[in-house]
Amino acid sequence: LLTSVENDQVTITNQNLIVDSGTLSVATANDLDAITEGTVTAEIATDSTVDSLATLEGTNAYTITISSLDLVGSTAEELIRIDNATTETVNATAIFNIEGTYDQITSLYNSSGVSDLGDENINIIGELSVIEANTLDALTEGTITGSISASEIVSSLIELTGNNDYGITISEQDALSSSVSDLNTINGKTIGFVNLTNVESVTSSISDLQ
């Protein structure tokens, strides 16, 4: 078909194109998208990488399964682009690790256009509030890696859910009012590092020190 269009043997304007056998490379899918204002219905080759899939043009009815080659290294931004490229549901079963900002991650997980997310490790770009961290914790059974905003105070930090890989710095506001009990609780909320540089004194009970 593409050759016929190129040789002016066939004219395509706004026809819907259905590929009912075989799969398309991303390059071929983009070539078909370029010749019609209609919808292209096809399956994209399963060995297509996320980097390649993110370059799909237009919005068509593509069946897309993320390759196991992209087990790690995918970004939420790329997956959102792939989601936007098709009206069909993107199968993301193979994804094990995702990186992105809070807004990108929540947008991806809240999309009805991407399936089989919920047990991935998530690497967050930028700082998180406690509310944001807890929102992310509810989205996945995997581990969230990120930094909690230094403006969060101890009474808020103890409300962190799950056990993730957060970098946490105790605020200067809690320099003189932190309890050993609360600091132990915060430490138990992360496998990451809790920075106590700003803490000048703590209160405790005998049991907290044992």
C-alpha cells in the first residue's frame, strides 16, 4: 500500500486502515499514519522498545505490549506518550521499574489506557510531600525511591505509609522537640537514610532507649 501511494497508484486521504495479519514496526506504523487522516488499526511488533514506541505519531488503534527488554529503564513520560498514541489498552506487564515525577507517575497509574501496573519499583524525580509519598505507596506494591521534602515536620513524617527507600531530613522546626519514639517510627518507614543533622535534643522514655 505504501509503495502504491508513493507511486500515485492509490490515493489515501481519510480512510481507516486495518492491518489484519502480521505486526507493524514503529516506522511502518508512522508511515501509515502519515498517509491518512483516518485511524490505523494494527498490532505493533512486540520487540519494539519503549524508546521506539514513544515516537509513534498520531492517535490510532494500536495493540501494544511492552517488551521484556524494557523490564527496567522506562520512564513514565515515555509510557504516557505510548498511551496517547493508541485508543487500545497498552499491556505493561513486563515493566518492573519506572522513573518519573510525581505528576507523571500518578497520571500514568490513573490512566485507563495502561494495564497491569501495580507492583513496580518507582524512582521519583523531585521531592515528595508526605501526602504525595502515601499516594504513590498506594499505587504499587513495589518500592518507591525518592526524597521527602525537608519542610515536612516529624508529626507528619510519622504518618508515612509502607516501607520505602526515602531520603528524609528532620526539619529545623523539630530541632528541640523530637522524641526518640517518633524518630524510631520515621526510621522504620524507610530503608533509606534519615538525616538528624538539624536535631539538637530529643525527649525519650526509658523503653525508647532500651
